[in-house]
Amino acid sequence: MDKYKYLIRGGKPLNGEVEISGAKNASVAIIPAALLVNGVCRIEHIPNISDTEMLLRIMKCYGAKIRQVNKTTVEIDCRNVHLSDGAYDMMRKIRASYYLIGAQLGRFGKAKTTMPGGCNFGVRPIDQHVKGMTALGAQVEVCGGYICCETPEDGLKGANIYLDKISVGATMNIMIAAVLAKGRTVIENCAKEPHIVDLANFLNSMGADVRGAGTDTIKINGVRELRGGSYSVIPDQIEAGTYMAAVAAAGGEVLVKNVIPKHLDCITAKLREIGVEIEEKEDAVLVRREGQLRHTNIRTLPYPGFPTDMQPQISTLLCLAKGTSVVTESVWDNRYKYVDELRKMGADIQVDGTVAVIQGGTHFTGAPVTACDLRAGAAMVIAGLCADGLTELEDVEFIERGYEDFIGKLRALGADIMRLTDPDQPEQEDSMCTAG
Ligand code: EPU
């Protein structure tokens, strides 16, 4: 696979309209969950990114028939699926492969997956997923880099599960596994992200009985079978937030279209606090920045708190603000690797554990830098858009795993950004670390 880099010449404001794609973190659960469906699911608004493409390839290994209706609509026919050993190399590359545990268990009563991949920001345990599957009656063993699960003859049985830690992945994975289990499952201390509600809506539209998604208690009454149906994925809250932060950094006025403004409340509130003008429309937000940005303090939290997946982008923005800001990352232990890259462009940020102290007033200067992971990469693009001179950003495949047509959308807003093959980087079969 060719390696690419982005060349960004900063200093151009962003103006116009941008259309937000379907949510990555909903799609990466919904695609594996289609394995439960004994019929054809038509899914619209799947973002055209490499993580969803990889998951669709994985689904084919189980015998799913995939018909790409258009760029963002697929039909997945799982009427004749079977267990398979063919997908392990692909599973290793994506975090969301953990949803195949719940999906295989639900459909086949057995599951084997690799340990999930994913962006490397510290320890990423899956003990809460294992706790949930075990409570439903599965025997889970981790050996040789694989997670192997078996269920008793009579299959999974509903259970009460209290999550010790609020986890998006564990909430969704247990939900997927429980949909076809016998009886009632109650998951408490659930995550409440919009993509959790979206997964529940998808499952319900296929015939499941999932209630309470979006609150901290989800109740699932097991059903015998899921049939086919049609579903449209919600817009990507983080993609929208990233464009909002980009406009705030580069200046200009952009209508961010195809959003659910309510899902953006946590981002909108902080951007307004630092001086960004945001007008909410029915399914769009108009973002404008003319004056000086103000400092603030931010703590990342599970939804409806400020999302960790916006932390690198907003921290970059706070470098431009007047005064000192304090950002506390309370979801992940180690999500500040990008700070070293940002310093190469002039940022003044001190990190101590999960706290970053950002001295504002930076004027970024272009530099050769690296995208350490998906959101870190987006943050480097934002810095490049408002930097003096040329920014050369490497390892951009991380970005392309989570943002559909990032370059095309930014160019349409007036950004001077190009994607080139990177002759300095050796060709790779595929990178090991991925989005999410
Ligand atoms: N945790 C545990 N045990 C578990 C699971 C999680 O201790 O079994 C801890 C984690 O270590 C972390 C916290 O709980 O400290 C939250 O983790 P969570 O399970 O919620 O994260 P995830 O499901 O692995 C998803 C997104 C991430 C996003 C987080 C938090 C996907 C594929 N990934 O990860 O997205 O940061 O939720 O919202 O949905 C991204 O899109 O850039 C991204 C990293």
C-alpha cells in the first residue's frame, strides 16, 4: 500500500458548506451487528472510510453477501453465514473488531477473534466486555493473542450486568450479544453516547427489543430472530466537531450540514465559551470566527460530557486563544502523544499525566510533522490550516480511517491542502494501528 502525506499551506480562512458523513463509531458496531440478522440489511450513510471498508471485508469472510448500492449505502445479506478463521489479520488492525465477539456469540454461540487493534493511547483493556459475555453464560478464554468464547448447549441467557467502568465498547458489545439471548438482560452504568442509541435503533429496526439506550440502564428482551430491514446511520458528531474547530482556528464562516445539533451540545458550549459564534439550525450549524479566542478549562468525560475524541482538536485551538487553558483527559491515560508534534509548530503545552496546561497566543509555523493517531492527525491538520508556511503531515492513513474525504471537504471550503504519495516512506502492506 502506498504511503501518503498531506501538504498544507496555512493562512486561508474556511468558507462555504460541508456535509457531515455517517458516524464512524456507530457504523463500526452496526456492520458487525448485521451478523445477527437472518435476512438482508440495507444500511445507509455508512462513512466511506478504511475502517468500515475493512469491516465489510471481514463480514465477507463469514459468508455475508455485500452489495455496495452506492458510495455510502450497502446491503448485507447474512442468511448463509458461518464461522470463519479467515479474518484474523484484518481484525488485528481495528479496534472495533471486538464487536465481532458479541456478534459471533449471538449468531453462532461461539466466537473467536484476535485481541483488538486500535489507536495506541495507553492500556485499552476489555475486561468489561469479558465480564458481560461471561454473565450471559459464555466461557471466555484469552490465549495466544486470541479471545475464544463458547456458550453452553442451550445458548446465552439474559443476565443483570453492572459495568464497573463506563465503556462505549462494552455497552454496545453486550447489547449485541444479548439481543438473541434467552430472557431479559439489564446493563447498568452504561455509556450514553449517540452511537449507543443508534445501535439500539438499528437492532430494533431489525426486530430486537432494546429499551433505555441513551440512559444509564439498558434493558434487552431477547428475541428468537432478527429479520432484515433498512437503516440510516446518524451523522458523525466528532467529524462535525472537527470541522467546527477547524473553522474556529482558521477563521471564516462555514455551514456544517447534516448534523443533529443536540449531539453537538457539549462541543458547541465549549466553542461558544472561547468566542466562536455558532448558530443552530434544524440539521446544521453555522460556525463563524472573527475575533480573538478566549482561554478555558476542559475535562473530557463520557457523553454528554466533552468528548475525548475532540480533545486533540480543541487543545490545538486553545493554543491560539488568549490566556492559559487547562485540559484534563479523564477517559484515556495517555492521549497527549500529539503534543510533541504540535510543539514542533510552536505550541507551548506542558503535560503532566492526564493534565495539559496550554499557554495561548501561539502563532503556528508550518513544519514536517506526524499524525500519531486518528484525532491527533485531525489536530495536526487544524494546526497546519492556520500556520504560517508549509506543513508536511506524514502517516495520514490514520486520518483516512476515520474521516471521509477529509482533503476534498477541506479543499471545497478553500483550504490549501494536498494529498501526495510519500516517496520517503517505504510502501507498507497495511499499517497496524488504526482508528478508534
Ligand atoms: N475500559 C476498561 N475496561 C473495558 C473497556 C474500557 O477499563 O473493558 C476503559 C478504557 O481503558 C477507557 C474507558 O474505559 O479508559 C473508556 O473506554 P471505552 O470502552 O468507552 O472506549 P472504546 O469502546 O474502546 C470507543 C471509541 C473511541 C472513543 C471511546 C470513548 C470506537 C471504535 N472507539 O472506544 O473512539 O475514544 O469509545 O468515547 O467506538 C476515536 O474515534 O478516535 C476513538 C478513539
